[in-house]
Amino acid sequence: MMLLVALALFADPVAAPPPQPIERCGYRIVQTYPHDTTSFTQGLFWDRGHLYEATGQYGRSRVARLDLETGKALAQAKLPADQFGEGITRWRDQIIGVTWQGGVGNRWRIKDLKPVGTFRYAGEGWGVTMVGDSLVLSDGTSQLRFFDPATMAEQRRVTVRFGSRPLAMLNELETIDGEIWANVWMTDMIVRIDPESGAIRAWVDLSGLKEDAGATGHDSVLNGIAWDSDKKRLFVTGKYWPKLYEIALDGCG
């Protein structure tokens, strides 16, 4: 991860104007909560007092409303066994979710998690979030795609760049104060992205959090960002982690 950051920060000055400095954010743990160790976390968001989580793996994918204090599911909807669940986001009275390689998206009614429809899209699905009236999709590349959430017609694309270098492996997404926050798969890094230009404004170094959680295994990587806009709380977790964290940022704006 540090090599990736170094390469981005020291991009060729002849090829492009020097990029603006990119802030590095540290963190401190505010509170720790239990998290289901069978959850292969793919998507996470906060809404009206509850966490909503999407999990992956064929035959085990689900969307669930969670109790923060216990980590238990208060309600859930399982995906068909041939779908590998990925990110979720809220749009109006719906939860919209995508799948990994099937090109199938799902809609659930948020009040009871009842299915209300499906849709199709090209390519892979990794993370989703809402920015204004647009649904934003990551697909493992350096591009973010913007869609009309009602029709899933593609509106535009932006390339995410760390300095002058495209940054791929963008995974779970969350929108916080107008920025898109994205986990970078297989790293301890979250990047904060300008949704108009794709430029990375800052990055959050969460090194050591996986070890604190006691998570082991190649797949047990950081993934999952949720923002409680009412109480200004930031939650993060990872795949198969036994803990979910409320964190605060240190050393950056």
C-alpha cells in the first residue's frame, strides 16, 4: 500500500502539473461493537438508528438490518443462491444492491426488506452509493459510473486518480459531506474522492485495525463504511471481522 501511495505522490512532473498535496488521515477508535464473523461484508450504510449490511458469497449473500449494540440481524433478505451480493445504498424508500459478476441488481423496500424489483447493468458490481440524485457504482477498475437510480441509465463516468495515477480496486462506497469514500481492496486504505473530477482529496490510513479486530485470513480485509449524518459517527469494519468500529479521524480536515 505504501508503495502505491509513493508512486502516486511522485508522479512525473513533466507529464502533468504537480498535483495538489493529498492529506493522510490517521484514526482513533471511539467505540467497538460486535460484528458477525460469518459476514463477508460487501456493503454498509446507516439509516434511522440502524446499520444495514450486505454480504457476499454464493448461497450466503444477504441484506440485513442490524442492531448496533449486539450485531444481530433484526430483519434480513437472502439473495438467490446464484447471486454473489455486493454493495448496497438507500434511494428513497428502497435499498438498491448490486451483485459481483451476474450483472443483476436488486431492490428491496427498506421498511421490511421485501423485494420490489430487479435491474440489469453491464460489467461487475462492487460498491454503490448515492451522490445527489445519481447512483454511483464501483466495479474494481479506476472508474466510477453514475446512473439514474430509477432507470439505471448510465449518465457519466469519472476516473479516480491518486495524483496523476489512476487508482483501481475501488470497493465499498459511502458518501460523506459531498465526497465519495472508497475502500481500496486488499489494503488498509480508504480514499476520499471528489465526485466531479475523480481526484483523491485525502486518504485514511487504517493500518493496525485488522490486527486489533483479531481478523485472520487472506479474505478478511477491510471493507465497509457507514456514516451517521445525524450524530456525525463514522463506522468501519471488514470481511469476517468480529468487531465493528466507530472511529474518528486524526491529522486531517
